[in-house]
Amino acid sequence: MTFREATSAALLGTLTAALALQVVPARRTNPPVSAALVSPPEVDAALRRACYDCHSNETRWPWYSHVAPFSWLIAADVARGRREVNFSEWGSYYSATRRRKLQWIARSFREAKMPPWSYRLMHPDARLSDTERALLERWIASQLSGNPIRPPDK
Ligand code: HEC
């Protein structure tokens, strides 16, 4: 086998493997929004831009979320993210749960953990400015000081 033949064989092998991966679909779902968070428009806009793709049922699935193996990684991130904090189910959380999650969110800002760096890489516009971060921190503080986001449903 010449070098050229070997390279084409390797390329064909890689291509075939990449195509074979596509057979296993990822679970990309956007379940109905049951109890959306109600917040001031600027807070809502910042959360939607930076967090909603993984922490709501309103995920904007990018084209590469249809291509394995990225599809699996992205779907897994969204599933884990929704499990931790889901702004589309916010109103159905007990108020103690909401408080705990708000404290987590404040911590994620202090530690500059969210949105995850891999997401910021693909979505530079999802970065929060210092002003937005300060706004969100003020909003969280106001929620925690006993001013509920919406009257309890039950
Ligand atoms: C690319 C998807 C993605 C985006 C975008 C994202 N998150 Fe997350 N988030 C996750 C995942 C996955 C977890 C669970 C695993 C972990 O803790 O790393 C998580 C966990 C969390 C947690 C709870 C656990 C903890 O570590 O404190 C909070 C709070 C949180 N995210 C807040 C946010 C906020 C606020 C934003 C927007 C500024 C955001 N996230 C944007 C994927 C995301």
C-alpha cells in the first residue's frame, strides 16, 4: 500500500466511524414551560441570554447539537443543568427551594462558574457584563430579603 492509499483508507475509516456515530440520536427535548420565572425585564433578558439554553425548557439547540458526539455532550449538559435549576419550572418550586437555588446562583457568579467556559467559547455573547452581574446580584439579594418573586400558588 502506498502512502497515498494508506491516507485515503484512514480518511475513509474516520469518515465511516463519524457517520456511524450519527445513528445514535441524542435526546433534545423542549418540554412545555409550566411555571416560568417572572422577573424584571433586564433580569429576564440577562438570564435568557446567558442561562436559558441549559436552565430552561426553551433551549436554542445549535446546528452542531445535531451532530454526534457533540449532540450527546450538549444534551447531557442541558439535562443536568435543568435538573439543578430550571427557570421554566421556577414557580413550581417550594419557596425554600427557590431560596436555595438563588443562593447557588449568587455563588455561581462569585465563582464565575456559569455559564460554563465551553459554552462561553461557542457563545461569546452569553458572557455577563459586570453591570449585568451586579444587577443580577441585586435582584437575588432583593428576593432573599423576603420579597417573593410571585405570590405562592398554594
Ligand atoms: C452550557 C450549559 C449551561 C449554561 C449556559 C449555564 N449552565 Fe448552569 N449548569 C450547567 C450544568 C451542566 C450544571 C450542573 C453541573 C455543574 O454544577 O457543573 C449547572 C449547574 C448550575 C447551578 C447549580 C450548581 C452549582 O454548581 O452551583 C447553578 C446555580 C447554575 N448552573 C447557574 C447558572 C446561571 C446563573 C447561568 C447563566 C449565567 C448558567 N448556569 C448557565 C450548565 C449550564
